[in-house]
Amino acid sequence: MHDRRQTNRVNGPEYIILMRSFVTRKAYALYNRRIIFRNKYSGLYMIKYCSNSLSLLLLAAFALPARAERLPSGDSTVVTLYSNGYVYPKADRGTGYISRNGLTAWKDASLFSRTYFVTAKTGKLDVSLTLKSSAPAKLKVELEGREMVLSVPATEGLVTLPVGTFSVKQPGYHFVKVTAADSKSTQLPDITALVLKGDAAEGAKANTSQYKSAPATHLSYPFPKDTLAEWFYNEISVPADAQPLHAYYMVNGWSGGYFGIQINSPTERRVLFSVWSAFSTDNPKDIPEEYRVKLIKKGADVTVNDFGNEGSGGQSYWRFNWKAETTYKLLLRGKPSGDHTVYSAWFYDPATSKWKFMATWDKPKSGKYLSGLYSFVENFGSNGDDLFKARYGNQWIRTANGQWIELTQARFSTTADAEKHPRFDIGSGVENGMFYMFSGGFREVGTTKKGDIQTRPAVKTPPVVDLEGLPRE
């Protein structure tokens, strides 16, 4: 990213000069009466401070269609639709979707958008929309249950139009909903951003990254360093309101792979068990033979293949329609053999009261017991407006000498970051004796910080598992 900064100051009112053919895809930000040029993706045009006389000279010099609009004051917050907006009930490239230029190709009046932001304060909130429109239109703009109608004229480029003043009664996440006022409209404005101003806008924040997914959250389970952990047992239950597409609720993770459950489509769910190669590459074809993870055996109806793009290795999955509000048990074994480690995984379905054998993989260049045990909640799609949440409980390891050790503490971490992915709807805690993590949905501003440690109540009784009687096929 390259920033160019206009640092000189001029006298007189500040204006935005919007020149349709001049510079595209330049987002703007205000800081101490300066304009910061950013190569981001809001689709806004070039913006400069200038006096009345200078603006006239510029317009005359370029002789381009242009329009001068009053610049939002320095306490404004700009919320781009590219980073914070979502189309409902479903985006469509032909009738309305959000791209790097914001909401574009909006031709279906039954579609509407919601753009999310988080406030630290309450009070009055002045809302404006930055948009362009090829024809006059009327929009319904709603916030906190109050609705206003915005009349949009035909424009020659991007303009910022004031909608009105709303009231924010509590801090936290909010959204502005924009709908077509006329259900028969077929040509609606392209909307780039919200501009927020007023008491409630002070300290307001929004996502400024390119990521539309919810951040990943993790819980790591510490245990004594010199412990030879051969088995890792964990349980998971997914709340009924946390079943969105593109969810990966990883349960038994370790330094060499992961094992958990996914929602892959409206009709398909999986149990996934993957082992990474010790060779660092995102292309499995590049792995030398002596580093290749090899399948020893797999369970019935389990699909196996190579995987890449996040490291590489061997993948095994079982299509299984797991249910919400049901506690499933997952068991992982890592047994060293020389400089190799043999990994096996089992999944317990309470509906059948049986353990399902997933697969056994042989990983060379390893030769270690299990370490770095953790779980995570991940959104591998762009539906970060959905809530992702899972509960994890009754964690145990079994050592090489047969001792069961309960893991009652978990350390929180996340990919959310103030600079790289500023999302605040993340967190973890303990409920009903289980750890939980959540991410996404723009519902709750989490209070958990990276590195925070939670402690769940001890169960004290090891899981009852006939390790010798586990199925191997």
C-alpha cells in the first residue's frame, strides 16, 4: 500500500472535488485537517483541500464534469460498504452485490444492504451516504428502528448526501439498513460508504480491511512441558443459532494438524482430520517423497486426498450430518516411531454410541508426541455477518505411560487485529462447565483479550474409552 499525503493548509472552506475521470479507487480519511490518500477499495475519487478560488481554477483547468461537495468535518467516521456491508437476502452480481467499489449493479428493489459499525458512545448520530446515481431515486434508510427517506438526484460522480439525525441509545454494534423506497425501482444508486458524525460517532470504529469473513478465534490448552501426551480427548457442542455456512469448528488441534467439524454447504457437513507435512509448502506436489504424509488406513466412507494452500499434507473427511446442541467426542492419538509419528483419529456419535474410525496417517521427519493442543472457530467464507460459536469441554490428555491428565485452562487468541482485521465481535468464556468461543455476527463486542486465560470447572473423572477396542477400519 502506498500513501500520498497532502500536508499543506489553505484558508477558506474545505471542499471535496470529485472528478469522475481523474483518479479512481482512492479512499479518504481525515486526520488533523489533512487528507490521506490510500490505495484501498472504497471506490471514492481523488479528494483535496482547496479554497473557493482554487476549486474554480481546478474545475476550469481540467474541464471535466465535476461537483463540489462540503467535506465532512474532522470528527466524521467513514464506514465503507466494501469492508462492512452485506446484501440481503442474497447478493447477486446481476442485480446487486458489494465489490471493492461498494454496492453496485443494484437493480433488484427487493434486495437491501446492512452496513455495520461499532460505537463507544451514545447520543445523536448524523448519517450521510456517499453514492452516485445515474437517475433520480428514493432510498429508505433505517437505524435503531427509525426510518428516513433520502431523495437522490442523478449525479455526475460520487457525492455525499445527508440522510438525517438518528439516536444511538447504547454503545456496541449497530447497522444502517438501506432499502429501495419504490419496490418497482430497477436502477438504484451505487453506494460506497456511510459518513457518521455527531456525539455517537466519537470513537466509532469499523472494519478497514479487505476481509469480509469473521476473524478466527483459538483456545490453546497448556500442560506440563515434559509430559509425553499420546492421546488428546475433547468434546464439542454447537449452539442452535451458530450454524452458518463456511464454519469450521476445530476441536482437536495440535502442532501437526487438526480434527473437527465443518458446514460446507446447505446440504453437506463433514468431520475433517488433516495432518501437515513437515516440508513447508502450499503445494502438495512440491513435497519430496521423504517428507510426504502417507495414509496407512482409513475408515469406511472416509474420503482421503492431499491438501494445500495453508501448508500441505494429507486430508481425510467423512460426510456426516452432525446436529447442533449435541455433544460429540473426538479422540486423537500421536504415537512416535523413530523419526516418524503415526496419527489416528476417532469420532463418537451419541446417536449410535459408537466410535467412528477416521484414518491413520504416517508423518515422517517428526518422531514426537502431541504438543501445542488447541481448538479454533473459523469462518472460511465471506459471511462474517453470521455468528460462529462453539462450546468445548472435558479436555484430557493421556500420557505414554497411561496417566490421564485433565486440562482445565485455555488461553485465548484471535486473528482480529486493530490494523490488519479490526473486528470486535469476538470473545471466549465459560458457560455450563464448558469453554466457548464466538466470532462474527456484529452482535456482541467481546471483552476477552489476546492471552487471557479462562478456567473451567474440573470434571475430575477421566473419559471412559476402551482404547484397545477402538475400531481400526
